[in-house]
Amino acid sequence: MDLLTVEIPGRGKLEIEHLVLDFNGTMAVDGTLLPGVEERLNTLSEQLTIHILTADTFGTGQQACRNIRGSVHILSPGEGSTQKEAFITRLGENRTATVGNGTNDTRMLKKAALGIVVLGPEGTSVQALLAADVVVRDICDGLDMLLHPKRLVATLRT
């Protein structure tokens, strides 16, 4: 598997191996996967290992993601933010990009080499917004930034 490598002037080189996404509110609304997500993630899976984290509020995470080339991790009940942060630490924060929208995504967005926050239909936590490196209108825009890394350069260069 290749890495997603992008040189960002003033920031340095990002070498991303893992993509970690929150499910509800980020890639799904009310437990239903948003259009265009599956195709983009399957394309990205050629370069990145895809991990989907969810508390599975609606009980649909596994089924909704069944055709995505990646793994779904159901979080234990309780403090999701610490579980997500620990997951990033295990993968290696310097080689991980994250996508989320909620307060429980704040720690993983901040810890990862690249944090993308989504302004999706379920809203966005101010804490998550402040922890991210990049803000996008929706999940597809966020995934497209990874598919077209020069967009990251244009947004993050100093």
C-alpha cells in the first residue's frame, strides 16, 4: 500500500498511512451513509488504510459500511473522545489523518497529523472546529482534498 505524501510549504511533509473517520454526523446522517462517501473511500483505500469509528447510535454502522474497503470499530459505551484519541495513538498520530464533526472527535482531530472537520447536516461542534487543521462543507469535500492533495497545499501552506 502506498502512502499519501504531500509537501506543504511552511508546514513540512505529510506522510499519511491511515484515515480515521467518525461515522454519525460525519459520513452519515441519522445512521444513513451519505451519497458519494463509499466510492471516495474505496478509491482512497488504494493509498490509505480506512478506519471508521462509531458509537453506533443508530445500530447501522456495520451494515452501512459493508461495501467500504476498510474496518468499522464500534466504540465501547462511555467516553468516546478518549477512545478515539487512544485509537489515533495506537496507529501513530504522525501517519494519520482524521475526519469528524463532534465534540467527541476533538481529541482525535487535534492529535492526528491532519484533522479535517466537516460542517455537515448534523452540525459541527465549536470544539471540533477549533481542533481541526481544515474545515470543509461536507464529507465529500473533505475526502476530495485527500484525493487531490494540492488542495491541501493551497489551504495549509504558509
